[in-house]
Amino acid sequence: MAGTTRLANEAWEALFRAQATIAREFEAADIWEDVLPNEYGVLYALSAAPDGLRIKDLIDDVLLTQAGVSRLVARLEQRGLIAREDDPDDGRACRLRLTADGAALQRRIGAEHARHVARAMTRALDREQLETLRTLTTALLDGSHA
């Protein structure tokens, strides 16, 4: 068991360091136009949700606190990139959606970000390794919800 504990911790540290290092590289990229990377994360999450998202669902997607998401949403809404709509399933709640400007910005940044991600990932990993990484990280996510 002690060997497994050590191996699990070494694997976690390697995964965490790799993610943090690559994330810093992405944040430093000159692709973000007039949004911060975490604001782009909100735009990206909303782009994948044609029916919009409630704030509580957005929190799960962008991995921020309620307060952090609320501040991001307020900034993006003020800039006309997202809009609130009544939630048809819950009269007390609202759903967030991209505006036309928000969708256009997300597509522009997203295309460049996708190329940047591909360059960073394929610099170190071949196709088979990428598939293995996807399988392993999916298993970690699935296991965390069990």
C-alpha cells in the first residue's frame, strides 16, 4: 500500500505540474484579445451549451467559486458578451447565454487557442500518447464522481 500511495502522489504531482506549466504558457499567449483566459473559459462553456447554463452549472464547468463566477459573469454581461434569460424550468432562476458578439469573440479566440493547445500537446506527445492521456484523465474524472 505504501508503494501505491507514493506512486499515486508522484503521478498527481506530475499531472498538476504539467497542467500548471502548460496553463501558464496558454495564459501568456497573445491570443486573448480583450478577455482574460478565465473569462474565455466562461465563453467557451456557454458556447457548448445551446440552451444556456445556470450559474451553478457554470461553476462546475469553469472550476471557480460562486463569487468568482458571479464577478466574471457581471463583467462579461456589462461588456455585452453574455446575457441573462429567464429559466423556463425554474421561474426563480436565469440562464446565461452568449450574445452574438460573445459567440463571435469565442470563435475567434477559440480557433487560435485550439491551435495553441495542439502545438503544446503534440510537442511532447504523439497521437497514441494523447489517446492514452485522454483515457486516463477521463477515468480520473469518472472516478471522482463515483
